[in-house]
Amino acid sequence: MALDGCFLRHIKKELEEKLLGGRVDKIHQPNREELVVAFRTREAAFKVLFSARANSARVHFTSIPLENPKQPPMLCMLLRKKLQGAKLTAIRQPEAERLLHFDFDTLNELGDHVTLTLTMEIMGRYSNIILSDEHGKIIDALKRVDAEMSSQRLVLPGLSYQLPPPQDKLCPLTTPSQRVLEAFDALPRDMELSKGYLSVLQGVSPIVCRELAYQVGRGQELTVKTLSEEQRFRAGFFYQQMRDTAQAVSGEPYMAVSPQGKPMDFSFLDIHQYGSAAVVKRRESFSQLLDDFYRERDQIERMRVREADLLRLLTTHSERLVRKIAAQQGELEQCGKRDELRVAGDLLSANLYAIPKGAAFVDLPNFYEEGEPTLRVKLDPALTPSQNAQKYYKEYRKAKTAEEKLNEQIALAQRDLEYLDTVLDALARAETERDLSEIRGELQEQGYLRKLRGKKEKPPAVSAPLSFTTSDGFTVLVGRNNRQNDRLTMKLANNNDIWFHTKNIPGSHTVLVTGGRQPTETAMEEAALLAARHSKAKDSAQVPVDYTQIRHVSKPQGAKPGMVIYVNYKTMYVNPAQQG
């Protein structure tokens, strides 16, 4: 990971310059793996993010607004009790370890000054946030570790805090270059130079090791045992440069960004190893760099966590409906044999005189078929021939009524299934917390989600649809979810605007705003492309898109959100992958 011990030294320096002497103002826990601590100093207020996420563990100043839960978790309430108003007196880092100790001066229950320490450990999936007292006893931790989870190091309230087990590596802050070169001699002959640096040095990340190897070999791949004398000298020289930068905390925040604009990596050294495959950008501060680097990825992860319960709910309901439809179709198939019951009743009625009492069956000529073949009809021996005939007629009427009801129920279940497909599609395209809130509100209105008792929550206002402009100047509006689709189609759009929707495929209502003009072919095609791209068929090659004027679109009474009917339409086929 890029946030190594040397990079953390620069974060530590940045935090010390602004926070020492400041007091804890507020503490929030947006989710189970992150804390946000607000500090107030004489100069300004700052927010510090403590993240123990496995793939993005870090600590730094943050400006990203995070949504807090309505009920704070237990650890958050404990930290508020212990640290609210506490003064930050020191930030410590053991050598180049990936952890920081934040020491706070605060008052205990008796009014005495005590020192509490909040430790941020950055160790991948073992990352943790631990609060300990002045005696080094653990008060609590974000992730408690018991004997079943680890036999080396326990993290439980009441136990003494211990540093993570040390790695058998050289500390770059104190190790001279000659000692590093000697360590290379004990490595396998075919080990790459970058991996050689990584295996012998503590507190440096792969990107730093690759950068050192790149500088040594001038872009050429090298192994630790095939270095020439000049290359060994260069290996020691560039290591010494990196060491001086780490010791003096004089590095600068650099981030490598792909040509598509996606953050790739970061370091406290300038990055040259990617060549033309990346653009290297410098940020104003190390905290800003981390904010920018993790913003998009963390937002996606937070969205996934929040949408997981909705996805589970929708999937459960969909699976139930599929099973229900299958069972009802099986029953309907049985009802399809009802004519055999009527025929049996007719044959019995026509032959009452020829049927002996107490018979278990009777063979009668079937006058409904040519040649009048014999049909064996089962009988209830306890009933008279007339009663047996009436029993068959009753079962026939029952099957006929059941068929009508089953057809209604199957149609209703299929409509519900189609509706849930549209919600699943909207969920897959949700980009913000507000999008998820609107979907959640819609599901509550439709009875799929329970509303909290005793709380009259105002449903979230319907946000504005997405807006696009075609290459020739027409506006195209696209609904984000079913409630937006209804509002866009039934209220916002003009009768002369053009309505688009993927044919028999869940997707957004898309409206080409004509403004009284005749839409061009270009505008029509680009609007159809937008309708395809905001649908379940966005990854398909040829997508059918229906279009008609808004005046021909209507919403049946009692229909679910987003469900409409339309007439006088035409269909065009578009490829969502094409430019436009």
C-alpha cells in the first residue's frame, strides 16, 4: 500500500503543525470503520479522518462531508465521553511504523488531569483504532481482537496495549546505504531490485521501491545480484536520497493519474516510473492528496454498503414472486384439464339409467369424439350416479373460477416483478445518497419497506432529473428513478415533447424537449442513446427504443410508480457503446 511509514511521517508533521494545543470539539462515527474528530484551535477548526478500512486505512485532515447515523455507535459515545474537550499534546510515531499515537490531556471523573492515547494503526485488514489510558491499558478499540482471532496480540479492554509484532527489516531512518547493499547479498539472485528494496526496508511502499529501482536502472529491469559496480553505487545513492527526504520530512505530495483521470498511486517522492502511461500531479498538502485519491473509491464503497440492504430486499421479493408465479402456472396447467371434468359430467348425466349403484367406475361411449370411443369415468361408490355427475360439474366450475383467478394473480405478480426490475435498475444507476433515499422512500410508499414507528418522516423531495444537451442544442431530460420518471413524464414534459423508453426493458423515462421546434434526426438519435444508456440494456449492442409524443403517454389509475402505457409509437435501434 502507498501509505507507508515514511509517507505517514509527512502526515504526522502536517497534523502537528496545525493541531498541537487544539481541543477536541466533536466526534462522529459515520460508519463502523471510520471516525471523524473535529478539532478547534485558536486559528481555525479542522476535521481529521481516522479510517480503519482494509483497502483505504489512513489518517489525515479531510474536507469530505460524511453522513452520520441517527444513533451514534457505542464506541463513538465512549470517545465523546472520554475525549470531548481534551487537549492534543503530542503525536508520536515509533520509527517508520505505520501507526500514530495521539496523546490527549483531559480530566477524569475525579477532576484529575490524565493522558489518554488514541492510536491509529494502518495495517491493511488488521487496521485498528485503539483508545488506551495513562497506564497503557486498553479502554476500547474499533476492532476487538480475541484469542480466536489472533494468538500473537490481543486487543481487548483491560489488557495492556502492545505494539504490532516488529518486522525483520531495516529502518530507513537509521540504516546507512552500505548496510542495505549488504542485505541485498543475502537475497535470491533472480529477485527484482524493486522487490529487493521492499524485502529489506521497513516503512516503504512498493511504489517507492519501484521508483528507486527505476532511477537505478534508468528504466531497465534489474535484479539484486546482477548489479554492476556503477549500478550498486546508484542503488546506494538513490536510497540515501530517499532516506534524507524521509528523515527531514521534506517530501512533497505526488499522485499518479491515468490518462482517463483515475488515481493510480501516490508517494512523498516525485514519480517517474509510469512514463507516458500516467500524469503525475502535485497537491497542496498530503491530506488533500489522500482526500482526492480516496474520495471516489470510498464514495462507491459507502454507496455499496448502503444499497446492500435495498438490493437484498428487492432480490428477496423478486425471488418470491418468481416462485409464486411458477406455482400458480403449475396450478393453471391443472385447470386446463377442466373440460375433461365437464365431459365426464355430461356422459354420466346421459347414462344415469345404465350406471349401477356402488360402482367404482363405468365405461361410457364418448359422444364428443368421432366413433364414440369408450371413456372410463371414475365414480364415488358412496354417491348415486346423479350425485357423481353433479360432483364433476362442481369440480369443473371450481376449476374454471380458479383459472380466472389464477390468470389475474399471475398478471398481478408479473406486474409486480416488472416493477421490482425497474427499481433494481434504478438502484444499479444510483450515484448519490439522495438517489438511495428517494428509492427507499418509494419502497416505503409501496409497502415493501416498513416505516419507523412513532416517527412521522417527511418523504424526501423528488430531485431534478438528469439534464443533457444534444450536439445540435436540444435539451434531453432523463429520470433517475420511478418517482422522477412519473414527475418528468406526467408533469414536467410538454405534450409536444418526445418520450423515449427501451422496449420491454427496465430503464429511465427520457424526454427530448422540443420547445416548439421540429426535432432533428441527430437529436432523436442522441436522445434514444441516452434512454438506452440509462437502462438495463446499457451493455447490449442493439437496443430497441420506443418513442412517441408525450400526449400519447398515460398512466393507468392505481399503476405503480414509473409504469405507463403509450400508443402511436415507433421504434429505433441504437448501440449504447457508440459515441454520441
